[in-house]
Amino acid sequence: MTSKYEHIDDILVICPEGQWNSGNAAETETEILNHLLAGENRLLLDLSGLDYISSAGLRVVLVVAKRLKQSAGRLALCGMRPHIREVFDISGFLTILNVTDSREQALQKLGGA
């Protein structure tokens, strides 16, 4: 898996591509948490390039969400393909996370562009 990082205003947009699984979850978690430690507090995960997510990937999303909540930050997710959305739905994450269909909707929820 690779991830692209960009800023839109003061929102960090992360676009993971490929498979988010146990082989890369720890590294990805470290990368994202380093951004949070550096002061990022509004984060958008654009999952439109994600082909697969395992429980290890879901765990990373949950860890990031909890860390942002502790620091009064905000998280939004967008662009889930139907099979990825189903994984989030079955896991119950759709009810606890801020999930939108489009990047524009997610940016609005985060108070950005």
C-alpha cells in the first residue's frame, strides 16, 4: 500500500491506495500518528483508492479516531468503494465515524474548503 498526503487549507488529506492489511498497518499507523504529533488536528481519509482493508487497517482508523477525539481534533472519511463500505458497516464503524460519499462533503464537515 502507498499513501499520498496533501493539505487543503489546514486539513491533512490522506489517500491510501491498494491494500491496507496486517503487513502495512503498523507502518501506516506510525506515519499518521506522527502527523498528529506534529500538530495536525483535522484529518480526511480519502479511501477511494483502497482495494481492501483488513481488521488491522480498521484498527488503525479506530486508533486515529480516538487520538483525534482526545485532542479535540476531527476526522472524516470519504470515497469508500461499496465493498470497503460494507466492511465498515459490518464492523459498526459507520455509526461511530464521520463518513461521507464525496471529498467535498467531508471537507465541509471538517470546516474546510
